[in-house]
Amino acid sequence: MMRFASQAIRRLLLPATLAAACARPGAEPPVVRPAVATPAATTPQRRYVAADVRFMQHMIAHHGQALTMTALVPERAASEAVRLMAQRIEVSQRDEIARMRRWLIERGENVPSLDGAHQHHVTSDSGARMPGMLSRDELQRLSESRGPEFDQLFLEYMIRHHEGALVMVSELFATDGAGQELDIFRFASDVDADQRAEIRRMGLMRDQLPPAKPGP
């Protein structure tokens, strides 16, 4: 009986004993763990809107025409600088097309095809050709040129093509509610920065090219 009474007394005295031990000089303070944020406390990502989807779909086609243009370079360009620029554009635009396709697929949206006919004359919802897009006649003129004439024409057309992409980015951000989702904001910002840099490079290259010889 006395043994059970002693155990009960020890259980009652244990909290006080621990408190006194913590109060002794040099005693370790109790560990206080920081609160862990719950999913409900995080900020939800803003949802994309229809204008974001149209931007991605149209930009895929816009980039597709740039690939059509760069494919003409190896057999027609005279300048090594133009060849290297075309390779850079091809790599960056293919990478961006892959990003846009992935964005659309992950959200269950339609992914446009890139067949040759579709690339050449893609139009916007209003029926007008998208900014910077070349017409069939302009693509034909580019494909029929050679040497310095091709180099000059390629840079002129590609600068205009890139400027059209900047217009599309500007229109996206000017649309109410568009460009707010994190992924599309980052992508559109990257497109704007990359194409501005390439426009500057191509402008310098164009100024340094030898003049094309007039035709007969």
C-alpha cells in the first residue's frame, strides 16, 4: 500500500520538479517549434483567362513562321553572322514553342499545329494577319533571293517579325485580367526581353552588311 502511495506522490511532484530544473542556472530552455503554414494560409495562384490562351496559340504560329524563315538561311545566306543569328533564333524559338505547347496541354487547351501552310498566313480573330507576320509574297521574295540580297532581306523581315511579337506581348498585358498567371507572366516577359535583344543585334548586323548588288 505504501509503495503505491509513493508512486502517486512522485507523479504529482514531477511537473514541479521539471519546472524547477528549467529555472536552474545553465538549464536548457524548452524547445519552441515555429508554427508551420498550412495550405490554406498560402496565396492562391491567379487563374489564366481566355486572352492568355489566345496569346499562346497565336505566338506558337508566330514563332512557327520564324522557323520557316530561318530554314531558308543555310542555302541562301552569304554572311556567317546571319547564319549564326538564324541558328540562335531557331534554338530559342523552338524552346519557346515547347514551353507554350506544354502550357496549353497542362491546362487542357487546344494546341495549334505547325504545318507549312498554317505557318505562312496565320490570322488573328479579327481576320487580320498577326503583327509582324510576312505575307505569302514576302516569303516568296525571301526564298528567291541569294547572297547579300538575302542577308539584307532576312534581317529586315526578321526585325519586323520580332517587333510584331513585342506588339503581341504589349497587347496581352494591356488586356484586362490577362498576363497575371505566374507562368504566362514569366514567359511573356522572357519573350519581350529576348526579342528586344535580338532586334538590337540584327539592327547592328544590318548596318554592317555590304550593300546588295542591284538586279539586272
